[in-house]
Amino acid sequence: MSKIQQIAPEVMSVPKVRKRKGARERLVMLTAYDFPSARFAEAAGIDILLVGDSLGMVVQGLNDTLRVTLDQTIYHTSLVSRAAKRALVVADMPFMSYHTGFDDAVRNAGRCIQEGGAQAVKIEGGLKRSDLIRHLVENEIPVMAHIGLTPQSVHALGGFKVQGKTLDTAQALVEDALSVENAGAFALVLECVPAEVAREITQRITIPTIGIGAGPHCDGQVLVFHDVLGLYDGHRPRFVRQYGEFGQAMTQALARYRNDVASGAFPSSEESFHLKEDTAKRFEDGDPKHADSQQG
């Protein structure tokens, strides 16, 4: 891999993320799942790297995030954390890793930090998760909350649908946001909610909001690495802005490689190693000393 020039010098931390609330420069979060993706994102100046359970869909080829395991999350987090010299690394707590009690949640979140190298974890859910968030924070585990469309609740929600579209559900989201803020979350992801609701929440709470399909009024934005670069050929939501078509470019490059190997054009003589001229001649002529060494 060619050398990449890092463009943003400040090392991010949980307190620095909190201080970016209402800042003119918005927070930028991107998912990452391995060392190369994290290294490229780090060099681009991304503030927060989320090891999202979206890896189930864009890396593992599943239809949802529910089969991602804690061990898989820790493994991918460890790859990302090795590359992150500046960005804050957040591990997405997978389905059923925090649902079976506070002790299990602390233990599992602690593994993400201790073994995975994350500096914080993300947990889906609002009011119903506030006591859990408070418990984790009391145990020195920083928590990024996540409300709106929560992918781990896809079956309960009846699919990947925009949340907060009615007056009652919009007001419920505001209450969710206030509850996770009061519980000690340092930031809040708002996924697939109307822009007006996201604006109200952003104005009402004192921690940064990070939107994904939540309009332009949040304190930051997050997208999936593969969506941004055109590497995922599944459904592309309306809120995704694609900044490159690298999937097509990669396919074309691999097709050229395949054709060159099949035709014999690769490797060339210049791409091969060679014996010295005198050694090559003796080898090709069947040098007696060579033959004797083989017989011995």
C-alpha cells in the first residue's frame, strides 16, 4: 500500500467529541471494518471510526445485522484500532451483547475496549436503555447512544423504516434523546428520522448529534464506508451520497489481471527473477557439477 499523508493532526477523544457540540466544523464519522479501511479513513481526517454491526451486511453478505457476534465485533475493532492514530474508535455493541443484564453488558463492552482497543461503545435504544447507559458510564465505559431506526430492532419495527413521522412518535424520540443524555451518553446517533425532528433534538440536548438519514441540522454525520466509495451493490438508501465508484474500478482492474494471466501477458520478463547469465547458461546446458550434486 502506498504511503498516505495524514491531513488532520488533532487526536480525538470522548471529551473532544463532546466539545464539538454546536461547533461550526461538524463531526465526521465513518464506519471501518479492517486495517486498510481504517487507515484510509484516518488519513482523510475522519474524526470517529465506527466499527459498525453493518459489517454483517457489507462485509459478511447478510441481509441484516443480527447475526454479527461479539467475538466478530472485537476482532474487527482490533483491526481498526491498530490503524487509528487520531480518530476515536467506537465499537458497535452487537445484538444480544447487552440485552441480558447489566453485568453481561459491562463485561462485553469492557472486552470491546480491552481486547478490541475501542475507546467507546455504541448502544441502540433510548429511554429503555438509559439505566444501562448510566451503569456503563459509571463503570468508566463511554457510551454513544443510537435512536430512531435501530437496525437490531428491524423485526420489531417491521423493516428498515423512517421513525418519528407522527406527532406522538416524534415527541417520543425527543424523550429518548433527553433520557440518554441524562444517563451520560457523550453523543447520540439519529438514524432515519425527519429532519425537523433531528433539528429539535439537536437544539434540545447538550451532547452532539450525529445523523444518518436525519437531515442537515445535526452536529455531525455518519455513513457506511462501502456506501461512500461505491463498494456495496445492495440497496442504496436515499440519504447516501456516493463519493466514488471504486467497485466498478476494482472489477475492471481485476478483469484486466485475469485477462493478462490467461493470455500469458503477465508476468513479463521484467516482473520475473533471473539467474545470472553465466549461471543460467550452465544450468540450461546441464553443467556436470550440477548433475553430480544432484546425484549425490
